[in-house]
Amino acid sequence: MTAMIIRILGEGQFDIAEEALDRLNELDAAVEAAIEADDETTFRPALVALLDGVRTVGVRHADDALDESDLILPPDDASIAEVRQMLSDDGLIPG
């Protein structure tokens, strides 16, 4: 069962099962830590790992479906400043 729909900007939506959220939250925490430290060296690989995690555990959502995304993630070429603006108190992925 789908727990949420995550959109990666410029790429599309992915259906994510609830049991995959803990792992994605771990990857999200690494992105958040890199942003808080303003560390570009660890930021880029952490963001790529998070997006790859979504692609790996997620199932591509039908492109013609009009379902609203529960979360929107930046593309893998986003800057620290751009991702910082997208962060909530829980990071990019709540939980």
C-alpha cells in the first residue's frame, strides 16, 4: 500500500510504501546535516543518495495520473540554498 507520493522536480512522481520511510528519513537526515553545516562537500552526495533512495524504493507513479504529491523533492542539481528553502522542521521528508 502506498504511504505517500513523492515528486522529484523535473523527473516525476514515485509511490513510496510506508516501510520504506524510515530509510528515506535516514538519508534525509544526512541532507539536513550537510545543509546545517553549510557543507557542499557532503551535501551533494547526500542529496543524490536521498533521490536515488526514492527511485530505488519507490514505484514510478503513472505520468497521466492527476494525483497530488505528498512531498516535493528538489532535483539532484539543486543548490544548498535552494534545498534550504524547501526544508521544514522535519527536513525534506517528515517523520
